[in-house]
Amino acid sequence: MKQSDPPSPQPLSRSSLFLIGKNSRGHWVVQDQKGVRGGLFVNRAEALRFAMFENGNQPQAVIMVPGIFELDLHHQPSTVDASRQRQAA
């Protein structure tokens, strides 16, 4: 690969989708689709920088959420949910 060639994009299925929006207090919120990574940020630029870093610099994997977007600290990762379903069966 030549130095001027852009890196090949990673398929969306291998990267995490990140949601960005403002909470009811005006802070910027970032959270990945699985609820595993995220945080509160003082401005949009820092929120976007975090999301881009965490998803491997994939702008197509960042979604701006309109309206109020609260950080969900109680979300359980889907792997835990799946293991609970297996135990119940």
C-alpha cells in the first residue's frame, strides 16, 4: 500500500456503532450500541473524538441522536443476556 492510499475500511459488522446526543442537562453523551462503552463529554467535538477513536475511525458507525439521549448505565451486554436465556431454558 502506498503512503497516499487511504486505509481500507473495516466492515461495519466488525466495528461498534456509537450513538451521540445531548442529555437533559446539556452534556454530550456517547454510548456504543451494546451499552459497553461510552461516557459524558463537555462538548460535541470531544464526544465525536471518543466515538471515532473507539470504533476505529469509522464515521459511518457514528449516529447522532436527535432530542434527549441519556447515558444508560444499567444496560447489560448482550452476551450476559444470552447466557441468562440459556440458563432459564
